[in-house]
Amino acid sequence: KAGVTQTPRYLIKTRGQQVTLSCSPISGHRSVSWYQQTPGQGLQFLFEYFSETQRNKGNFPGRFSGRQFSNSRSEMNVSTLELGDSALYLCASSVKDMGFTPLHFGNGTRLTVT
Amino acid sequence: GQQLNQSPQSMFIQEGEDVSMNCTSSSIFNTWLWYKQEPGEGPVLLIALYKAGELTSNGRLTAQFGITRKDSFLNISASIPSDVGIYFCAGQLKAQGGSEKLVFGKGTKLTVNP
């Protein structure tokens, strides 16, 4: 069974640009969450999608957005990039048939903003 | 907001030694999880705990969900070099509409000397 797949693995962007990251969840998983990981702040929750609807959002500015498609694949977008957006962006999926089910993470997209 | 205090921040041990790390919070969590992250990869789920007082093992790993639901510990017995990595605790908050939001500790970096 394939794990969570994130593309691309690495990205280098310039301040002011925008970026789109992609995530394919484990087959059968309907919930997709996004996290930002930095050395200083650790893992911070961005948002969670289930059945194409955003169900929860972390404390990030509106420049960070996402969406989920009918096949459960998800994308997140960051507009007007800032130097502080440099981070590892992790996507995680879970089955979410009922109650809470553990998240399974992809290997992330390493974003560097120069 | 909710915070998890994970300790110690780092550990340097000899191969064969036992390891213990823990997480505490002022908030009550429904679920505790422990993840391990190696360089260049996303966090990998080690153990999930669903009930207060629950003690669960996974090979040489043992974790417990505290009775107060505000803490958890992870023990690794007879450490080996491949145990090297960063260990994260994560707590899942009371579900709001089925949200999957997790709060993560800052991690414990484990180094094992052969």
C-alpha cells in the first residue's frame, strides 16, 4: 500500500512569489491535514480537509490556503512568499471512518524562500 | 493555545541503554500519539494511545496515556543505533466536528553511541 506522496520534494522560490504543493493521501484515506515544520516552532497545524471541505484551520495568515479534490488529493498554496515561510511542509492523511484515527505523514516538501 | 511540554530536548546514550521521554500539558487530550522522524523523512507513527491509563507496547517501545489525560511517556528498551532520530509526542484535542488537529511537542532528539 503506497504511503502519503508529496510533490515536489524540494522547492526554491523568491520572496513575493507563490507556490503550490501537492499531496496524494493513502488510498482510502479521506482526511488530509497540512503541517508546517520549522526548527524554531516545531510542527504547526495549518488546516485539515475532509470530503473536499476545510474542517479546521490553524493560526496562519490568509496567504496560506488549501483545497481537496473529489479523489481526496489535496493542494496547499502560499501566496506572496516571505522569508519566514521557509520550512518543511508535511501532509498527513487518515482514514476517518469514525472517531479519531492516527495521521500518517508524507516525507514533506522542503520550501526555501530567498 | 494548547501546548505540549516534551522533555528532555535531547539525549545521548550508549547502545543497550534504556530511554525514557515524556510529554505534559495543562490541557486534556483524547488521544496521545508518539512519532519518530529521521532526517529527510516525515514523522512515522510508533504508538497510538486512546484511553486514560492505557499502556501499549510495540516491540522495544512502551508508551502510556496518563490517568489525568494530560501526560504521556515513551520508553525504549535496549537501544540500538537505528533508534536515532527525533521523537515527537502529539495530543489530539476533543473532536470538534470530527477535526483531526494534533498538537505536537517540540521533540526529543536521540543519539545512540555504538
